[in-house]
Amino acid sequence: MGIWACMGVLSPFPFYFFLWTNPQTWVDLCGRQHDPCRIMALVSHFLKLVQFASLYSVSTFSWPPPLYFWPLFVIGQFLNFRVYQLLGESGTYYGVRFGKSIPWVTEFPFGVIKDPQYVGSIVSLVACLAWVPFMYIVLWIIGYIFMITKESREDPATRAKPILS
């Protein structure tokens, strides 16, 4: 089960890497009739289910959760939801890379926390350490750190041709 769980936890990151480094290819694959951000969101949601199923397969649950669980989980999810609220689907799912014009956001948590969506996800994962073996949490976090590093070095020359928002 261990190797499959590892592969499941890591499954989204090659997809994200491909889209980040080949945005025009993704836009072309989606075609003019499909929004590349929407298709990315759908694939990403499926891959998130694979990740959750992978964690579930190696987890042991007990109730009640440790005291640290609720504050960490709530803070992490608040950051995730706030990012999505401010950026929307196109801003969250690489719209700028796919040639969309996305307004710059400075409201909290932006400007206060670098990479707030990734930070929120990492905090939520740490909250689950009581149930999920450390190795799988660390592996998932390594995937996030890899993408944070990759996305911090964006080359505007590699963006897709502009499309209508």
C-alpha cells in the first residue's frame, strides 16, 4: 500500500509542473471552446481526491482529535478559501499563465503571507499528523515546496497567448 499511497500523494505535481512550464500546450489541448482554467480545476479536483484517498489508505483515525487539530485545520482552510474567494477559479488555476488578465490582489492574506494557498494547505496537512504517518505529510509538503519554488521563478515569455477572460 505504501508505494501506491506515495504515488497518489505526489500525483498532482507532475500535472501542475507540466501546466506551469507548458501553458500554451495546455491552452491548445483545451481548444477554443473550453476554458483552460476550468479544465485544470476539474483535473485538479480529481487529483485531490486521489491524494485524499491515498492518505486515507494509510491513516488511522481516533476521536476526538488532538487539541491542535481544529485551530490548524481551520486556519489552513480559511487561507485556502480566502485565496479562492479573492482570485476566483481563473486566478487560482493559472489564468495568468494561460493568457488571461487577472487583477493583482493585495487584500489579506496577500501581502502578508507569501503563497497563502500553499501555506494554508500545509497547515491543514500538519493538522492531520495525528492520523496520517509523517512520511506522507512530508511527501505532500515537498510537492508544495517544489511548486512554490517553480512558480516563484515565472518567466512571462513562456505565458500562453492572450485569451479572452
